[in-house]
Amino acid sequence: MTLTELVEYLENDVENKFPTANEKLEALYNTLPPRFKDNGKLEKYEKFDWGEPTAKAVNTALNALAVWVKGETKKVTAGPTSPENRAKLIRQIRDYVKTKPHHAFTGIHPGVFAIQLALRVRRPHSIDQGATGLCGAVSAAYTFAKTRPEEFTKFGLDLFFDGKAKFGQMQVEPSAKVRLSYGLRKDKIPWAADYVVLVSLRECTFTSDAIGIDLVRGADETTLPGRLAEWLRDAGYTNVEDHTFFGKNQQALVREFASQIGQPMHFGNATGDALATANRAKHAKQSLQAASQALKQNGRLLFLFSDGEIGHKLEAGVSGTMKEHTGIFGQKQPTSVGKHHWMAVKKLEITGSNVVLLKAITWGKSLQGNFDLDAFASRYNGYIVADP
């Protein structure tokens, strides 16, 4: 099935399977590949082929997408995140593409990029790190797309077509290596729009792709707390606070790692490491309570820094089965270095029955689950908060 055939199938809907705009859009997201299976393997979906759609096919697809988005039934009916405004942005993408005969990234069809970007504008939480370590970049990009969709749209378009763009006040100009290397990461982050936005923002060096050192790829994709906080500040968010922490015996190692990759370990006057050194278990629970309260204050933005296992349990729908983090001999210990994971948080509540309710954005989805408090705290490493 080609792009044109898919759009025509949803528009005509002879069997009336998708009578509403919401249902057409959901069918579109559920059909378009590529996707990752629960086991982390890239799914081969042979019923659809992006191919190289004609300009007419791209125009038709974006027109249909704009109509469906405008016709959606959503809770928000006005403002920058309303269906009407998102439909307007999709039409802007359509018109922008027509004026750009050249683009800065190789190996990516401009029409495919435009449609994928439009789908991210319509559903920001679908931005997906795939099988990479770009969770920090996802948290920043999702938030930018969710709260400032106009700026996000321009950011994506300018990156792809001009090779440079503004992320708020921060100039992002991907290297020639990034612009030429989609093929190197296509099996890990297959959606072209996600590659352009996330890899450019993170400024991946691709040093790890040299023969024999592929195992250090994670270091090329990692985002430390200080860097995520800087992105938020430079994007224009205010009152950015870093309340993250590392284990007592990890701090020197992370500090050295930070200097090696050119990122700040922390932001501002962060005190989490000192408090965790004094009593990690006690501080983790106190910090978790503080994070929950911060999220309730005037629409503040919250970013969870935790063990990746929390995200995996959410994705698998088995959050209640998560156990405390322990070493090989059963001793309690903090998240292992290199296993940390960022998630933008929509809901974080701690009930009287020692249950943590978490709703967060990760791996292209909005996921929710209930966790045991002790298990959650053992895998929790603080948070960053900012005002929109």
C-alpha cells in the first residue's frame, strides 16, 4: 500500500470503519511504519511502503491530515494546542515544502519528512527515541512541541531544509556528519523526523560508529541533567531547577564522564548529590514528594530522572510487578550508571497506600501505571522542573 492508497482508503472509507476524524487519525498512526515490537526489534510491516511519494501525493496527504486534525474532538478547543491551530500548522508545513527545492539532510525524502513532522505536530508524544539513548532529547523536544507547537514546527522545517534552526534562543546547527548519516541510525531511530530533530538537538558526534567501538554509542546519545536543564532554559522556559542526584559512589565517575562528553553534570545550585550522599533512601522519598507537589503548581513542567526499568514496566503494562533495585548479592543500590532514563511527566501522585501513580511520556507513547513506593524510590534519581 502506498501513501496515496492509504489516504484514499481512509478518506473514502467504503465500509464505514473510520467514521470520525479521530478514528481516521488513529488508523493512520496504527498503520504507518516503522515501529518497534515489545522485544525492541524493529517490526517489518509489509502492508505499507513510504517509498518516494510525488509532490501531488504529499500535498494530498497533508491536505487530508489537516482536515482530519481540524475535525477532531478534543478537550482543548482553543489556543496553540487546539485542533484548529494544529491543522493550520500542518497547512504551513504543506506550503513551506513547496518553496524548498533543496534540503540539508541526505537519504531522507522531503515529502516523507514533511508528513512525519506533521504527525508529530498533531501528536507530540509520538516523538520516539526508538532503540537509542536519546530519551533526554525526546523529553525536551516533546515539551517544545506540546507547549510551543509553532516554534517546534519551524524548528523541524528549518533544520531539515536549511541545516540550522532555533530551539527557542539556542542555535542548533547539525554537523555534516549528522546531516549525511541517517543511514547509520535508520535501524535504531527509523522515523526521519525523529532523527532530524533528536540527533541534531543532542549534537551526536558519531564517533562510536568507528570500527570496534560501537559499544560506546550510548555515550554519544546520553543527556546529563545539566544539559537537559540548559536546553529548557535556552528554549525559553523559566525557573528551571535541577533536583537530580547520583549514588554516592557514582558521583566522581559521572563528573569525569561529564567532562569527557562536554556536558554539565548538574544545573545551577543543585544539592541532590549531597543530600543523597547523606541518606539516599530518605532523600529519594522526600524528593519524590517534592516532585509530586511541584507538578501541581501552575502547570509546571516535570522531567523524571530514573532507572530505565520504570519506563520498561510502564510500556509492558506490568508496573505493579517492579521490585526494588538490588545488586547481585541482594544489596540495595542505586541505578547503575548508563541505565538512567528521562521521561516527561503528566501525572505523579503518591497515595496513602504507598503506591506511586505515574503517567509519563516515553518511547512514543503516553503511559500510566501504579508502582510500589519502595520499589519506585529505589529506582528514582530526582527530577528537573520548570515553568512553561
